[in-house]
Amino acid sequence: MLSGTGAEKNAPSTSGKSAAKAARRKRNSRTGHHHTAEPLESRLMLAAGPVVESINRASPGSTITSSPTVRYLVRFSEPVTGVDPSDFSLTLTGSVTATTPVSVVGGGDIYAVTVSNVSGTGSLTLNLVDDGTIKDAAGNPLQPIPGSFLPQHTFAVGSGPDSIAVGDLNGDGKPDLAVANGASNSISILLGNGNGTFLPQSTFATALRPTLVMIADGNADGKPDLAVIENEVVIFAGNGDGSFRFTISSPAFMWPLQISTATGTLITWRPNRLTPLSTWEMVTERSGLLERSPPAARPWRRPTSMAMERPT
């Protein structure tokens, strides 16, 4: 910020201050000194960190090759350090084999990665799996590319999975999965390891094709339960360890369930207070009209969501 003369700083009146400001503006205009505030958004974007701009094969040039060596060029958005063989992995299909780790040379914003002793028939893909060592000159770590994803991880479930629900099913604080397998008439439970991976599935059978599953503590015992739509609502009470039991004598859910369908029908499934708690009643809503139906009516098709109406 430019400082004024002593006369300007000691000016006693508002008009004097205005005159001083005008004088400074005039001097700045003559000298070309202009002060512009940099937007905060610009500073944040500049400090975000480097990203990978491209990974392209440099040689051989043809798509199909029998060369034992394949070389890639990896380009970053700005100069970085810390790029080493541990930052890369290979995806191989068919009978293709190759030597790992790969070889990495280069510097600045471009690095060459070489894969050696390639043989077999199939495909080879180079993946960047940053382990936290790649940083720019300011120490900013490598950033994910907006809209990009890491390579997929797959986990076996039953046939024809139609619905998935996420929740802590065994009380260890890690998210687990419940999957409704429509084609195999089963529910798969995959307990989470807390790092995006899951243990092999455990399954239990359902009577008919399950199309939707929901996790909720329906009986307020502190253990998550499952509500499953087959051709009716079926309740499986949780044991607190990731296992469940089918309930017949008394439903595990004490509160109504709201079910939405692809046809725009809203269904309320709730315990029938006029009969033993082993039976339920449905209230379907079409065009603002309520219709009471016994469970055998099963008026819905293609359920899309389910939620528990627990009072607060």
C-alpha cells in the first residue's frame, strides 16, 4: 500500500483526507501503480496441488504388438517430485505377464515409465496409484482428477443383485453391505474392513425374489434389522454381529414403513394393532385416496425406496 506525505497523513478534515486519496489515485495513474485484490478462489485453486494430465503409451506405436518392452509417458499439471515405481501398478488380462516393479525416469512434469519382459496374449494397462509421495514444489500432494475414479474392486454376491443398503451391521464402526439378490432368492451380507474392502459374503435365503432391502433398528434394541420386500414385506431381526433371523411371532419393526414405487404409488406397511403383532396391514395411497388392503393384495410393482417412520 502506498504511503502519503506527512501533510496528507496529518490532514485534520474529511475534505483533506479525500484530497489525499485523490492525489494518491492521480500519482498511481501516472506511475502505473495499480493495486488489485486477488480473489480468494484463485489463491485456493493455485494451492490445490498437481494432477495427472495424461498417461499415454510412447512405444511401440501400434495397438497390437509383440514387443517385450512397453514405454509410457506420464504428464502432470506442474513439476513434481517423489514419482517412483511404487506409484504404478499393472492390470494384465489373458496370459500376459510382465516384470514388476516398473522402471521410472524423468523429472519436472513428465516422467517415462517402462514395463519390461512383457509376454503372452491379452492386454496391459498402466495405472497410477499414488502412495502420497508425489508433491509439487510447495509440498501440495497429488490431487484426484475431478470426475475420475480409481480402478474398480469387485466383491461376489448372489445372482441378480437388485438392491444394496449400507450400515454398520456388527457394531464395529465400519460400514457393511446388505444386498438383495433377486435371481438367487437370497440376501448377501458383506462385513466391511473399514478401508473400502469387504470380507467374503455370508448369505441367507428368502422365500421369494427380494427386490429391495433396508437397514434400520426397527425394534429399538440397538441392533440393526433388515426389512426386505419380496412379494410382501419380510422382517429379519439383527443379532448385532452381522447375522439375522427371520421373525414370525412378532415383527422386528415397531413403526410403519413408507414404500415408494416406480408407478408413483406410496404404500404404508405397518403393524396391525387390532390383531396379533404377527400380522401387518397395508395402506396404499393413489391420487390422495387411501385404500386398506390385506398383505395378500400386494399392490406394488417395482419398489424404488423404503423408509421407516419412527417418531422423534
